[in-house]
Amino acid sequence: MFAEDEADLLLDAGDGDPVRLRSLVQRRLRGEPLEVVLGWAAFDGHRIRVTPGVFVPRTRTTVVVDQAARLLHRYDRVVDLCCGAGAIAVALLERVGALDLVASDIDPDAVAVAAENVGDRGIVVAGDLFAPLPARFRGAVDVIAVNAPYVPTDAVATMPSEARDHEHRVALDGGDDGLDLHRRIALGAEEWLRPGGSVVIEVSAVQADASAAAFRAAGFRTRTEHDDAVDGTCVVASLPA
């Protein structure tokens, strides 16, 4: 984003109040992410509410939305796993229409803000991966859309300060090679998907082959999709019908 655009957003947020504007600018100068200062992040044409510590949606994650939306029809069952602020859920509801949707995250702060963003259009639950999902979803989910942490532990320290210092570690750290959660999801997803159902999971381009291999080892057919426009990559892993 250009500095002029950022300044315009801060001016709008100041709403003509010089004291409020000064406070917003000071927070930004101290290094807080612009989205946290504003209280929202732009994602797929929506303003997604964000709060301090919660993972800020990235534009590259629209590659997950694109691929998941192509697999879905109205009223299908969907899980937004590791949902953060619920950006994927909000975008899918807009693109596809009414869905039987559950969003889940282990971070209670993320769950709270995701519940605000999703509202009464879905259910937001707290817990570790699949553990908090409702029993009626077992074996019946059409798509599991995921932006799980995939930054290798040693690389977290090299991330930009806006992420490293202002987002909870649990939303960033993917273990030694970044793919700990990918492997866990690959092993656990079959229990929740219907035959022919799919996982659509974000990953970096350099990790895509390893992530896909984990899903193939668990019995999935896989393909990798990349969107140059947003520099986003995901693995689409589907069960046999």
C-alpha cells in the first residue's frame, strides 16, 4: 500500500477528530499493523474486523477462497479450519451463498473476533483442529478450507515486525519445517469429509510438494494451485468419491 493510501485511511478513521487521529498515527508510528490500528483488514472485498494479537488476513489467502468456492454449492457443509478472524468463512458465504459452516481456531481471541465477523451465518468454535467440530459434521463435510500456520519455527524471527511482534505465535509457527499442522490435518481430515470431499490448504510455493505428499500418503488425490496475481499457493486434496 502506498503511503498516501495509508494516510487517507487513517484520516477517514480519525473521523474529523484531531485527538483521535493523533492517537491512530502514534500507534502506527510505534509499529502496530495498519489493520489493527484501523480495526479492520480488507479481504476479498470485505472489511474483516481484527483485534490486537489476532492473525491479520492476507490477500494471498484468496487463492484458498477461489479454489474452495469452485467446489461448493449452496447449503454445503464447510469448515474454516484455523480460521483466525474468519476471513475465509466470510468470503465463502458471500461467494457461494448460504452454507452449513463451522469456523474453528485454537486461539480464543481469534474465535471471539471470528464470531463477530461470521455473525449468525455460521458457528464459531474454539479448540484444537477438528476436536471442537459438531458430531453431525463427521463424515459429512464437503470442503475443509484451511490457512494453518506454515512458517518454520526458526523463520518466525525473520518475519516482519508487524507479524512477529503483533500476532500471536500460535498463528505463525508451523513447527520445524512449517508443516506440522499440515501433516496432522492430512491424517485427521478423512474422518470428517464425505466421500469426494476436499481439503483446500494454503502453503508457500516452496513447501507445496511436501504438503501435497503428506496428503497423498493419507489417501488423497492432490493438485497444487498458484495465483500469480496475489502470489498465493494452495494444495487441493480430495478423497475418492
